[in-house]
Amino acid sequence: MTQTLFSSNTTPLTSPRTEEDRSSWLRLIRSRGVGVHTFFRLMGEHGSAARVLDLLPDLAARAGVTNYTAAAPDSVEAELRAGRRAGARLLCWGDPDYPPLLAGIPDPPPVLWMCGRAEVLAMPLVALVGARNASSLGERMARQLAQDLGQQGFATVSGLARGIDAAVHGASLKTGTVAVLGGGIDVPYPSENEALFRRIADQGVLLSEQPMGLAPQARHFPRRNRIISGLARGLIVVEAAARSGSLITARNALDQGRDVLAVPGHPFDGRATGCNMLIRDGATLIRSAADVIDALGPVDADAPDAPEALRPPQPESPSPSAAPEAAADRAVRASLTTRPAPRPQGTVPEPAQQRMAAILSRLGPTPLPEDQLIRDLAMPATIVAPALMELELEGRIVRHAGGMVSRS
């Protein structure tokens, strides 16, 4: 939608208070032509989704916007019924159970479907992602990190893909795990992880911003990845190729002000190339959960306790790496991790917007070697590669044989 849809008026944005309000929020975000940015901008001007739905057809007509179509009330009611059948809850931005760190990213999901134990979302969260075609050592490292972080009071976040994601979730079931899905929350994907999907719904949390019943599509995953990083204090990349969805998640994490950590790998292993590039460009190298806690800080003393059934057994004796930090350092860390989340800005993060604009301005219809593009832009490959992947999934660029790329 064009900027002319908006006025300069602002109205305090509050979470929905009635079921009718929640239905209106869902209807507005499901409307064709209304994305996250437009949703929050219009809500900030008019205050309620019901009012926006009443005004928007006229606003769109006067602005010459032709791609707006309000979601049918029947389809919204059908989605709400499907959610009830699946045992899911609709979380709206501002709800008490809406994850506070996620609420503060520039483009938080206005609504999320949730299945499972909401109390897990209140635990300190660390995201772990990596390759689908993971090595046995990569999966072993993912499991070890997840288990050891769980012992220290952290729950994990990942995307339920095969490989690293599945290893993380499986190792975290007893201590807390959150799976963020690329399709509807009632659609197990991939099918080989269906049993794990069911166990997470029972013992952890499933989250999705997509409509009920929607099969995952490639274009959904880059947007899904911002939720994975937005939920967590920091992001760990365990294994990743040079062109990997995990690098999109790492870029999202940086744009959201999160720490990015990576496990190093052998230079001859293509599954380690992305991690090694991240470390070269400033990500924290980690070898164990102790390194993660050194980077992110321990679980705060005043953080919510893990649910009783998820509370890990206490170790017999603390390891040296888990020794308490100095009181001054603890205070600094607490101030960084407990500050109130900012209100959503409803815009694409500025650095990401600028990078994609720079790439598109350099490209034309004639294919250009990707390494030449990287040199021309004077940007690290770890920044350019995920941006190219996102542009490709959006249909704005085309890849060609021989590592060439052009505008669509």
C-alpha cells in the first residue's frame, strides 16, 4: 500500500480486549494488501482493527490502491474454529503471554497461533539453527549445546527442520523448547518430524503467524526466521553453508540487536562455510554452552522459573565456567536483558532495507558474477548472501548458472 493511505494522526495502540476485537485483528492481518508495516501504521492512526476495516476500502479507493481486499468474515471464523479444534490459542501483540522480546522487534507479528505451554515463552530463550543436511558431529554439537543450556535454565528456539533444528528440539523437550513453523500450526512439516511436532505441542511450544491449515511455502521461511531470532537473547548457528537460510536468520538477529554466535568447522566442509564466514565477520566463536553463557550472561536471578515439569535437575557441583559473575557485571547484564521492549516500528529494519536497495541498484538484466557484486558493494559475503536469498525468494532477482545473478 502506498504512503498516501496514511495520515499524520496517531492513536495509542492497545491489545484487543474482547473476542470480537481479536477476530478483527485476525481479519485485518489476513486481508490482501495488509502486511505487518501497514497493520501497525493503520492501527496507530485509528486505534481499533474494526474501525480500520470500516475505513480502509474508502481510504484505498481515494489513494488509488487496487490490491486491497478485506478478508471475508466467514474465512476468519473458519480459521478461529480450526484453531479451537487444534487446541491452539491466538496471541495478539500486547497480550500478557506474547513474548516480550519479540514484541520489541521492528516488525513483530500482530498475531501468533500458539500450541503448548505458554509458560515456556516466559523462560530465557536461546535460538539454535543450522543445516538440514547436517553432519553427525553437527547434530551431536547441537544436542550437547541444547542439553547444557537447558541445565542452566535456558529454553531453546528453532524451526523444526530436519538436521540441526530437530536435534535441538529433541534434546530440549525436558527443559523447554519453542518451534517456529513456516506453515500453519496444525500442519506438521517436514513429515519425518511429525512425532517430534506432537511432542513439542505437548511439552513445549509451537508458534506460527501463518493461517491455520496453510502448507509451508519457500517464501514464508525468511519471514519466519525473524521470529526465531526475535524470540531469543542470542542466536547460535551450528552449521551453515555459504547460501543458507541460517544466514538470513543471523542477519535478522543483527538487525534486531541480538548477539550472533557460531560453531567453527573444518574449511573443507561446505556445511561449515557459513559459520566460518560469520566468525570472520565478527560473530562470537563458541565451543560449548560455557562460551554461550559467557557471551549472553547467565539466567537472571529474577527471571521466571521454569515450569515444574521442565525444571532441570541441579548439578552436583558447579563448573568453573558457571561461576557467578561480579555483582557490577551482573547489574549491567540485568539492565540489558530486563529493559522494557520498545513498541513495534512496523518497518523493515533500516540496514536490511539499505542492503537490499544497494543490491538491486547494482544489478540489471545482464547477469553479474556474485563475487563481482560482493566486491562492488564492498560488503561481507555473509551480508550479501542472505540478502540475495531473500530477494530471490521474493522473486526480485534471478540466479543463473556459473554463480551469476540478475534482476528479475
